[in-house]
Amino acid sequence: MKRFPCLSLVLLCWLCAGAPAAEKTTKVVLIGKDRDHPQGAHMYMYDCEIMARCLRQTPGIEPVVSNGWPKDPEVFKDVKAIVLDTRMGGNVLFGGPQRRQAEDLLKQGVGLTAIHWSTGADMGEIGEHYLHTLGGWFNTDFSRYLVQKSKVRQADPAHPICRGWKDYDLREEYYIQLRFMPESKPIMKAVVDGKDYVIGWTYERPDSKEGRSFGFVGGHFHDNFAEKPFRQAVINGILWTAHLEVPEGGAPCAITEKDMELPPELKPKK
């Protein structure tokens, strides 16, 4: 009779060993805001939902979309990457009471992706701080923007962000003449107004635990998210900042025409 407890213990250990391990999740928080441009441009929340839909196609990714910086700190529990698709990303991180929380997350190595106007920040201390966080900085005091069609080119084809897509034509509101950290690495380039400019870059933050940042000036027009190469680079970049392996053929990012549909036109909120 004394053997039964031992036998039960052995059986329990065998069952536990044979049970599949719980899938490890990677939380990604995408921060947008209400539209502030005419219909079809700066559709932040809709574009965040498109990115979230694409991210869910990678097993283990848990995307969370928020209108503005989340008020509940629990939203950031175990977060691995933050995506900004909003107005003046540097101000969103460092221009309010959330600054300390944002700085703590980034120092812990949480990844950062900034899309279009999110590469911007005010002049002064916030902008300089953002430059040292994102690796690049847009501000109209020294930068320009221009809507035109140009070919988006891979500046570093060997980088994981460049997997699964090739050079392609894109009509975009391009931000040019940005300021960059010397350690920033060009990922995408385009000829704008007759000159070659970096429009996508990576930066490995030295003041954090292996923190990675990815900036991309594209994303003005909602329709550009219908372009697979565009989505491919963005989703690859988000995974890279989260320290996830990007598949050789690029991260899955399939969407449908219905996914791109927008509601009836409303006046933008300021």
C-alpha cells in the first residue's frame, strides 16, 4: 500500500512532462489618436487596427490598441514593444505625466516603433530626448515634407526588416531633412525632390537593456496600408523591436479589402 503514493507522484510527473508548455505571449501596445486631417490621411486608430490585425497572424503576439497613452498602467504589464502612430510621438512619450513611466519602460528594453508624424517632437529638451530615444527626429524647424510618388528602396537588404519585400513605388507625404544619431542605421531610402533621403531607420539604444527603435516616415495616407511591401516592412520592424525573429519570407501581414474600409467621412478632431 505504501507504493501507491510514490506511484501517483511518478504518474503526475509523467503527465506534466508530457503536457505542452503554455505559449509565451509577446504584448505589443499600439498608440493612436482621433483623426486630425481630412478623411484618408492620419487615420491613426484605423491604421493601428490594421497593424494589430497583421501582428495577430504571428503566433504568440498579443496586440493592444489604445486611443492615446493608456491611463491604466496594467496595460503595459509585460509589454515588449510600443508602436506610436499619432501626432508628435516624442511629446506623447515625454511631454506629460506619463514621461516617467515611458522612460522606465524604454530603459527596461521595451521596443519602440514610430510611424509618420510619430517621428516628430517639439523643439528643445523633449525633441533632443526623443532623438536619443528613436535615433531620428522630425521637426518643421529643420525638416521638410513633400507629397510625391517615389520608389521606396532597401538601404540594407540583409536586415530582418527588409525580408519579404522588394523596392516599390509609393505616393506618400515624405518627411525629409531629419536629424539622426550617428549610430542610426538606414533601412529605407527614397529620392524626394531630386535628392536621396533616409525614410526608415533603426537605432539600438545604448542607455537601455538592449532596447531597439525603428522609425519610418511613411503612413500619411491610409491607402498605403493596402500596399503589401509597406505593411511588410512595418510589421517586420515591430517584430524586430520586440526581439522576435522575422521569418525569411517576412512576417505574415495579409488583409482584405474590407479591412481597409473607412466609415463615412466625419470632421477631424483637433
